[in-house]
Amino acid sequence: PRWPAEMQAVDLDGALDAWRAHARAVTVGERLLVRPPWVPAPPGAGRAEVVVDPGRAFGSGTHASTRLALAALDRLVRGGERVLDAGCGSGVLGIAALALGAGHAVGVDRDPAALEASRANAAPNAVEDRLVVTPAPLDDVVASEEPFDLVVANLLLPDLVEMAPALRAALADGGTLVVSGVLVGQRGPVNDAAAALGLVPAGEDTDDGWLAVTLTCLPNRTQPAGSSR
């Protein structure tokens, strides 16, 4: 009785697209510029440009969790890496990695809107021959693909914890995992899950209350008796 409610019709399509009028270009780190196709690039940007229309998928590049993941890619990609984007959304992270010089990227997502957006965004960025997008379960992707040098997952905490074993299994010996999409106050469960899998913290960054953690899979130095390198 204290809080009366009334029903109103809502233009859902209009609400979901309302952000487009306020879209902007985003610079990340030292090398990246992310923008939607209807926003012109700032003059003299001199950065690797990623043009992304997320459609109804997540990943315009403006959310703090996405910026944190992009900043990690800016630091970590040096050229030729195999990259896995778990929960790829618009494809912005995989495309950014390729724009920075990664050799091959695989995006995994079960949302049809995300798969559609990722595939549509590959062509304008001239990476369609290096980006594979699939709805297959992550375990199946890990089993069928060669190990990845860099794995990035911008997901909510329950999804990250559930997928942690598969994310670890996807890493090549000495590879790096970047997890974003969690709040600063959720640092503990992230670190606990990482420690249980033998992943070593290599750094963390925060932005507007959100946290991204970089973890490494230490090289396996165990060798057969009598072998040398």
C-alpha cells in the first residue's frame, strides 16, 4: 500500500538503442582507440583503431570492465599470440587483440546476438580471416583448439568461478589469463579460485569500482630424466 505501482507500455527497442545517441570514442592504454562506426575518430589519434557496433550484445568499449580488459590487452599483446575471448559479446576484445598484432583469436559466446555482432564486426576491422566465433561450450573449444597464449574473460563472478577450470585448461604453458567483470569487493573469491588452479597473480587494475586481475600460468620446468634444453 505504501508503494503504488502502475503498468506502462515501454518501447523496448527504443530503450535498448537509446545509448547510441551518447556513444563516444574511447582511448585505452597507449595503443588502442575503440569507437562505434557512426562516431568519427579523433584527429591525429595514431592508435590501433577498433570499430565496433555491439548491436544488442555487450561490449561497446565504454564500460569500466571492458576498458580494464582492453588495457590489459594493450599491455600484453606483443605480436603473434593465440587469444581466447570467453564470453565475447560484441567481439571487441578479440578484435582489439588482433588489431594490436595477435595472430589468431577465438571468441566463445552462447548468446545469438553476441555471435551475430562479433561476426559482423570482424569485417570492418579486416580480421575475419583471423577471428573464429563459436557457440560451442568452452570445454569443447579447449579440447579442440591448440593452447592459447592469452585468455581474457570479462564476465560476472559466478560465471568466472564456474568456468575457471576451463579457462585454466585453455592456457598454454606460461600463458596469461585476464579476468574482468568483477567488483573490487569480489577480489577474494577470484584469488581463491585462481590459487586453487595454480595460477599466480601478476597484477590488478581498478576502474570505477570494477576490478581486472592478471594471472599467469608458470612454465612447466619438469623435464624427463636426461633431457636438456
